[in-house]
Amino acid sequence: MMGLRLCIRMQKCTDAGLRRTIPGTGAADDGRLIPLEVKLSATPNPRMAQGIRRLREDLGSRAAGGYAVHPGDVELPLGDGGVALPFARL
């Protein structure tokens, strides 16, 4: 995992125009934003990264790879820079 500051402010936001949930973000050491999704499912799947993917598209080069944090025990690439990461790895 890249250098992630521990002062992460998580909040659930909704884009009113598009009616979609926007993931929270953390900050990488280089200043780029890291999209973070918190999931309840312990079974990682590519759908977990939909919000991450959209936010990265919106932010372009200002965004680093994102993480879908979940209660399971498997770390799994989700495609397009997203990674399913167990809570225990934080």
C-alpha cells in the first residue's frame, strides 16, 4: 500500500446531479487523493470499485489507486487501479 496518511476523513457524499454515492478519500504522500470505499460484504468483487472508478475518472491525475475496504481476509485487485483490502490490513 502506498504511503497513506492516517488522518483520513471519511464521509458519504452524494453527487446530486448524478444521484450517485462518492467514495471518501485519503491523501497519498505525493498529495494525490486515494478513493476509499467501506463495504460490508466480505466477498470482494469488481462492483465494489464502481465508485472508486468514477471518482478516479472525475479527478484524473489528481487521484491515485483506490481501495474497497471490507471485513473479509482476501486482498484482490478489482481492476482500473482499485484493490479490495481487508480491514485488518489498515
